[in-house]
Amino acid sequence: MERTWLGSRREPLPLDSQLLAAFAEFQQQAADMRSRLEATRVAATSSDGLVEATVDAAGALAEIRFAPTAQRCTGTQLANAITEAAKAARAQARSDCDAAVGPVTETANQLMGMLGIDPPWLAGQGNGV
């Protein structure tokens, strides 16, 4: 079986209107996903309300806000609140990113199936396209 960089090709590549429509849908979904990911900002507040941390789609800390009462806390309390808020924001950002990527992955799987290619990320799962 011939190997390609996308996986193993099972049959000749068809070029028909269904394939072209699927590819156009994939392109649109990929552009939408990119916009969503670029705009992703997730904020979470520590359980004690001392800190609000905001992260981007990659989970990088973008902003930290402190409640007025944070001035009366110990360094350890504040550090724990920052860590808690940042972890919560990162977890939500990861979930939001997974939701943005899911439809694109599904369309890519369908498109590759139309092309007769087994997606490499499904290799070994025994569930070809």
C-alpha cells in the first residue's frame, strides 16, 4: 500500500463536487476555528475571591486582578489563590479550545475518508474512516 504524508491511500483520489464542497466546508471551519482560538480569553476566580486570572487559548497568563482584600493576605495565601485561579482558567481554556477544534477534526476525518486516506491520528484505533 502506498504511503503518503497523510496516511495510507486506499484508492484513487476523486475530484467531484461533493469533495470540493467538503473541502470548502473544511476551509471555512478552519478559518472560524482560528478566529475563535485567537480571540479566546478565559477568566476564573479563586474560591476565596481574592484573585481573578485570565489566560489565552494556549493557557498563557494574560492578566491577574486582585480583590481589595488581597492586601491583607499573606504571600502564601495570595500565591495559592493565584495558582488556583490560573489552573481553573487554563482548564476552561483547554475545554473551549477542544470545542473549537472538534468540528474541524471531524470534517478533516470525513474529507480524508472521501480521499481514501486513513487519518494518521486514528492509526491503530481499528476504526478507519
